[in-house]
Amino acid sequence: MNEVKQATIYVGLNDSETKEQKYDLKRYVDVLKDVCKAYNTAFSLYLANGGYFHDDGTYVDENTLVVMLLGTAEETVNEIARDLCVFFNQESVMVTYDTAEVHFVRESID
């Protein structure tokens, strides 16, 4: 097994100005895929639903794209996060780091 750094980027889909999701999910996913492809970075993606509080105390439900990157340089992770923040018109996106043990299982039917 190899130990690698895992970065996870959480990108909310509510627009920072309107506080609502402006586009359908497919459009956001397509942009995210294009960004990761431009950085030549493999990724896994899933949709989450969560909530948060604005500074004024207002609670908001929001769809969130969660992007997992394994073994990607921290500088590249931050560049991807900045791009997604701008493209999705977010106040910020959250990045977390963890360590993962990775191995690949291979099998074939002959």
C-alpha cells in the first residue's frame, strides 16, 4: 500500500450574490470536469447536500460538489479551488487534507 495525501474540495452551488443555485447540476459538473482536466488531475466527484449560516445568521440549504484529489500537489489543489470559487461565484470554497492508504486490486476473467 502507498500512503498519499488526499485533498477534498467542497464547492457550494448557491451563487454568492443571489444565494440560490443559478444553473442545473450538469452545468456545474461539466465546468468542474473541465477545470480538473485542464490541470491534468484525476478526481472523484460526488454531490452532497448541506447547510450553513451566513454572517447575519440566515440559514441556507445548498447543494455541494465534493471533489477528491489523491496525490495532487497542494499548489495545484489551491489553484483548482480558486478557479472553482471564481467560476461558481462563491465567497469561498473549503479544502481539507487527509492521508489515505491506496492500493489497486486487479483481476481478470480468462
